[in-house]
Amino acid sequence: MAGQSYAVIGMGRFGASVAQALYNMGYDVMVIDENEERIQDHINIATHAVQADSTDEQALREVGIRNFDVVVVAIGADIQASILTTLILKEMGVKMIVAKAQNERHGQVLYKVGADRVVFPERDMGLRLAHNLVSPNVLDFVELAEDYSIAEVAAPEKMDGKSLQELDIRAKFGVNVMAIKSGNSFNIAPSASDTIKEGDVLIVIGHNDDLKKFEEES
């Protein structure tokens, strides 16, 4: 949303990457880390850079953390600090808290103490890489729920010149083609008569077992 402001706590690789991407998109971004050297290293990728201990409620109040629309808790190895920071932010009334988790158990605790969304960067990257290794045509893979996901799959040569009706992907594999990216154009909710060209990217959604079959065929 235009005008949204973000705070990112923890300037490890993940936190710095998120902060820089948001800053490059033109958003107001504040980065926070208790390490002064890290703050100095990342002062150019944020609107504001502050040295503070995120487990200190008073310190967070002083930097005006409640004024930000979204706060990302990107603290790395210190699970205790991650959980305590999330709890403090929740009790302070922060609107939206997104927290990084090291593992499923850590994620469960983060949700219980107030995180609105929990992300698993290492797990998700591993999942994407595994799908790409199994099928090089799989460009991206995002898990929606335990059994359902969305995949971006590059159309192989055998799909070139065929319509969605001819390919009959839904009947053969049980997955739905939500959109087609062709060069710079993006076709949302394509019709059965739309033709696929080699190299087009199909955005498909379905059960993980069905997606696996489709990936293997493509």
C-alpha cells in the first residue's frame, strides 16, 4: 500500500535484504539493531537507522515503533530475543508483526505470542531449490498450506503453439492455471482458447501431489 512505513529489527542477511528491497521501492524504512557496527553498515539502505535493544520496551517506545504500519522481526540465531521482541511489540499495539522463524516450533511460539505472520526463509528457499532441481522448468514454488501450493513453471517446447484447452492441464493433472506471463504481459484468468508459447510462465495452483506430477511432465 502506498504510504506504508516499515521497521525491520535485526540486520542480518535476511533483515538487510528485506529493508533494502522496501527502501528501493520507495517506502519509509527504519532499521534497528543492537550492534552499532551493523547499523553503520546499513545506514544507506533505510530512511532511519537506530541502535537499540529490541527486548527493551522503553527503547522501542523511544524510537516510535508504534508509528510504523508493519514491523519485521528479522532477528537471527537468538530465538529468545526474537520471541520476547514479538511479545513486546504485540503488547505495545503494533498493527502488523511479521517474524522470521528458525523452525516450525519457533514459528508456533511466535504465533502464540502475537506474530500476525511468520516466515521461514531457509525452509522456503530449500523447498524452492528442491523443486527446481527435480524440474528445471519450475522457477518458483510457494507453499500456501500444508498440502497446497503455487508454482511458476516455464512452458516447455512440447506446449508451444497449443491452447489451454488442447493441453487440458486441469483434467490431466488436477491443477489450475491461474495466470500466464508472456514477456512483459501478464494474462490473469486465461481462457481455454489462449495459446501457450515456449518460455511462457504458467502460474499454477493445486495439491502438492498434483503439482509434482505436473512439474515432472513439464
